[in-house]
Amino acid sequence: MNEKVEIILIAFLVIGIIGISAYWIVNKNTDKSKNMIEDQIRSENINDKKNPDRPASEVNASSKVNNKKESNNILGKEIIPQEKDSQNAQIINGNEDFGSILLGVPTENSVILNIIPKSDVNVYLEYAKESNKYDSKTGIYSIKANNPNDIILNGLSTDTEYFYRILYKSGDGYNQSQEHSFHTARQKDSSFTFAIEADPHLDEQSDPEIYRQTLRNILSDNPDFLIDLGDTFMSDKLLIKSYETIEERHILLRQYFDIIGADVPLFLVLGNHEGESGWELNGREDNIAVWASIIRKQYYPNPVPNDFYSGNSIEEKYVGLREDYYAFEWGDALFVVIDPYWYTQKKPSIDGWEWTLGIEQYDWLKKTLEGSDAKYKFVFTHHLVGGDDQGRGGIEKARFFEWGGYNPDGSYGFDTKRAGWGKPIHQLLVENGVDAVFHGHDHFFAKQELDGVIYQLVPQPSHPGTIVNTADKYGYFNGDILGGSGYLRVTVSPSNVKVDYVRSSLGSGEDDYTSGVVVYSYTIS
């Protein structure tokens, strides 16, 4: 064989080996990608396997998700009626299969309805101060299917219950939803009830049916609103983190909030697993913190500063107003919501001083507490600004870092670590008469008190068991500690505040409680 032929044969042999290798690599990576997608689906639908009776509309919610939605209110702006005249609209029948309704941002004279219809519709609202006696109407709005849109009802009366229904066009006439109701902001010296939940999670350690039961129990209390303390969407725990998968999680939670959403306005407090954390920011639009913020604002309206609410007035690049920290007065109570995540630029590991509100939010908190003469003052946060290396703990951890001012070795570090700020957060709470700090993150019930401030750990609304086996691990050694699943019902009156731990139960296994029963109560005078 001559030298030229040998060279040609060797070349063909090399090309063949390269081709086989490339084929193997491509197919291996394809299989890996396929497995990742399947794992993602298993992760997001893990609860479906635990609950085979779950409605198909919930199981298949993600199949209805488009890529970035062409919403009429991408950053939460009110949509404009396309037709002014709804006075002559013909109502042909009742049909409750309209879509999703979520109330939010109630004030003394307005409320937002975030609605997601199942089909393209023309829609308007009828509302009144008496049930089934509708004397007011909105204009007609044109809304696309499966897209979130804000409709704002303005010009309402203070401290008033309103009844409403949605009417949407089908054929020649309008179908009607069932009647719902809400309450505008209470005046001073009035009594009202609100509810608090924390850490729905909806992961492998949650029971979706228990969560549904919790929400049904909340609805039966007819509260003025529900405050959710975070770890609700769990965006940073997704196996595949993209705009689409984060949106799917937010839509999935709407299937649960639909149980109460048309009658109980929702306030969100951000958790550490929402993905809206400063350490996720990279200066670009395509990152989890920006995606999660934009999507949350589309589907879940939260307060921005106005005549009724104070809060975060900073316009963030790509996001706008974040709707993350805010305060308002309702009846005799001041409600203050804080966010330690967006402003924590480095993910904390060992040093608890890395957790921070940031100076702008700290100054706002100080001004808000000092400027209010409300009879009762409540602060809401997912976890304390500090705690242990994972942000866990109650009063035992409240003396450290930005929250309490001390270093773990017992020395005072606030003046060095937060030079020029003034006082640790706990000291601000004490000096300004804060009655209670409601926090989540640790997944059980614990009522503690420090320097006259109640630190109330809110139980998980979806927990499948009754035993607390993490209290010692998380540093809880004082106060009253209970396990189980449920929520807090808080009743505010001119004379006192009553806090009830309402248990949720399916009445099987180790969980032998009757659902809806109060297992612990106390009052704040």
C-alpha cells in the first residue's frame, strides 16, 4: 500500500471516530436535558401524586402558561375600559366558571381586582353596599384569556362592606359570576378580624389538601384580609429557573388563593425562597430576582406609596416599584411589612451582619414607627434580620446583628457594623410601642416575649404532621411552642387584640384534631 492511500485511510478512520463521538455526546446531552425537564415536572407536580383527587384544572395549570404574557398591566397598572357603556348590557344567565379573581391593595375608598379569565372576554363589574342590590357599574373592559389584569374600583365609602359580581360577555349577552364581598379600611374605634399564614411551600414536605383546608377555614372567618408571610412561590428552589417556570409557580398558587381571593384581599410578605434576593442580581434583566419581581407584580398586586400606604418609593431597573415593604393603618392598628432580601447583596452563610434592610428601608421603618399614634402596632417579616446562619430563631436570636445590635461573642457591634444608623431594630420596636412581631420561616407555632414585644412565630398552613422536632435545632428554648398546621386569626377591637391559633386537619393518622378548632389563644391589651 503506497503512502498516499495510507494517509487517506487514516483520515477516514479519524473522521469516523469523531463522528461517532459527536453522536454519543449529543445523544448523552439530549438524554440529560430530557431528564432535567422530567425532574422539573416531578418537582413542580410532586403534590399531584400525593393527592390523586386534585382537580384537573389545577394539575394542568402550567399547560395554560404562555411565554412572557402580553398583559395589559405588566407592571401592575390599571387597564382602561374599552367600552364606556355597560348600562344596557343584557344578562342572560349565571355562570361561575369565569376564571381567577384576587383582591388586593384595599384602601379607605378603593380596591384592586386582579382577574385572569379563561377565555377572551368583555367584562364589567356591578357592586353595591347591599347584597344583590347593585346600583353601580364599571365600564366594559376587553381582556385576553389567561392574562392577569388589574381593575381598580375607586370612589368607595370608608369602613363599608361592598358586594359585587363580575359580568362577562358570551354570545349575545353577559354571564354573571356568583356574588362576592370585601370591606374598605376600618375607621378608628372599630372591630375587625384579619388572618396570617406563613410558608405554604407546596413542596415534598407539604400537604396540598391541608393547605386547601386552611384556606377554607380562613374564608369561614370572613377576615378583612390575609397576610401571607412568604416562602410562597419558592422560585429559588426550582430545578430549572426560567421566566416560564417561575411564572408557572405563581399561577399554581393562584389555584389555591382562588379559594379566598374573591372575598379576602391578600397582602404578601416576601420570603427567602421567593428568589427576589439581592445576591441574585447581576445587572441584567435575565435573572431570577428580576423575573420573580415582575411576575409577582403581574399576578399579585401589593401596595405602592400613595395617600393610604407608605413604603418603597425606589424605582428599580427593569422592575420599577417593587411593592415589597409598606405600611398602613386599619382601624386602631398600624401594619408594617419589611423585606430583608433585596437589600442583602451577599448571600449570608456565617456572618449574620450580612442580612440587612438597607439604610433607606431602615430610615423608613424608623420614621413610620415614630410617626404613628396607632393604639396597636404590628410588624411582619419572614424572618428576623439576622438570626442563626440560616436566619432562624425567635427571641433567643433577636439580640444579635442588625436586629439586636450584638455580636455572637456578646460584644456590641451595631455602632461599628451600622455606623450612623442609630439603634438596632429591636430597640426601635420597644421605644415605639410595637405590640407584636409576626414572623415565619421556622414552620411551627411559638409565642414568645422580649422587652414587652411579642415575637409570634406563625405555623405553616400546609404542614402534614403535628410534632415539633426542630424547635431546639432552631434555637427556641422559651415561650409556648406547638406543632401542627394552621393559621392565626387576629381580632382587633378598641379594648384589646385577641390572637387565636386555628388548627387545620384532615382528621386522619396522627392528626386527630378537628379542623377549625382553636388550640391556643391570648390577648394583647
